Amino acid sequence: MREAAKETSLEVVSGVEADTDRGHLVLLAPGQRGDQALQQLVARAGLQSSGPRSFHEIVRIVRTEDWTGGRYRDAIVVIGAHVDQEGSLLQPHQTIPVEQQLDEAAQLDAVEIVSEETRTHYIGSGLKNSGVRKAIIRASDTHRAGDELFPTWIYLPELSAQSLRHAFCIPEATVRFEAPDENARYTIDQIAFDGGLHSGHTFRFDPRSTALIGPPSTGKSLVVDALRFVFGLQAPIEEVRQVSESRLSRS
């Protein structure tokens, strides 16, 4: 795959989904340097062997050890896969204490949630009503859902573990357009700006619009705030909601 991408503008991110005693871990290693680090980690942690590996051992290696090109931490991103499902770290009937679950989740760069209800609940109250915040990824963004694939677009200043980790930590940095409700009374055709950063410009939507992408400080969140305002919605995260209300009050 990497060889095939060399003649294109695509970048391949290597990854491994490891079976552990706390469920699956997704290890992503952007860039050629990350690819080399991941190969060494696979050998170091015995990931090529059958059967589950130790969650703590894999996380400990990534967080504390070095490989021949530097620190694993600087090359590999660790995500808890489908943590709310049977056999995983944050499943409802997990046998280890909640405090231990939260401590182990805190060592991850992000967690992937399958249940949309659970995801929304965790965003509002923290993991398991604890107030503990953690970058959360929708399972439908990363795994096949039925017969369709839903691509997730993330803006990265550079292809590196640090940039990917930073993107995960900003839950409002991406916009997902779901299929419209068949009974919807309104759809968005375009947004025209009068004053402000985008004054004089018209932003048009079409059925193929899937993402809003751009570097920092280009006005992405202003467009999202405008959409929320028109439909009488509020951001689900209090800090973001406060910023949005302040920005709209000045517009």
C-alpha cells in the first residue's frame, strides 16, 4: 500500500489492532519514522503471537521506552478500541473497579465508543460520570458500519503522532454531516456572509459535502456557530458553548 501511494498525494498511516486483556488497542504510527517504530514495537511486545497481550505492558512500552529512532511516545498514538463493548476497558459490567478503569483510560490518547448514547453521555459528564475528560472517537468513523464507509477528515499541520494526538484532543475540530431526516422541513443550501472574516463570500453546500477542512484561524468554527444559530442549537460542550455565544453576541 505504501509503495502504491508513492506516486500519489496520499499518505499511508501504519497501524496495528492489538488484542489485550482489556480489549483491543489501536496503535497508529504516522510517517516513515512511525512505520519503523511500529515494526519494532510489534517485535518488542510480541504482538505477532496468538492470544491477548498485556494491556499494561503495551501501554508501558509506548509511554516509557525508546526504540532505535527515539521514543515510542513520539511516534505512536494509542487508542482504546470499542471500549464500551463486551470484554473491553469501560464495558458496563467490567469486573475491575471504576477507579482502575479510569486510571487505565487516562493512559490512552483517545477512546473509541460504539454506542452513540454512551458517547454523548461521556462527552457531557466525563467517562462513567466521573468528570474525567478524554478524547472520544465514534466507532462509525473508524470501523465499517454496514455496507458503507464513513471517512473522517482531520486537518493535520504535519503527518506526525503529535499532530494526530492534538487533533483528537479537540472534539469540536471536525464536522460530520449525517444523512438528512426524511421528514426534515429545512435543508441548508448556502450561507452568505455580511461582515466579519468571510464578508462578501457565499459558502454553498451540495449533496457531496462531507467535511469542513482548513488550517487554524480560518473561520471553520464560525461557520459551525452560524449553522447552530440558524437551527437554534447549542454546542454540547460547555466551554465551546460559551465561546460560541460570546462570538455570536459580537457578530
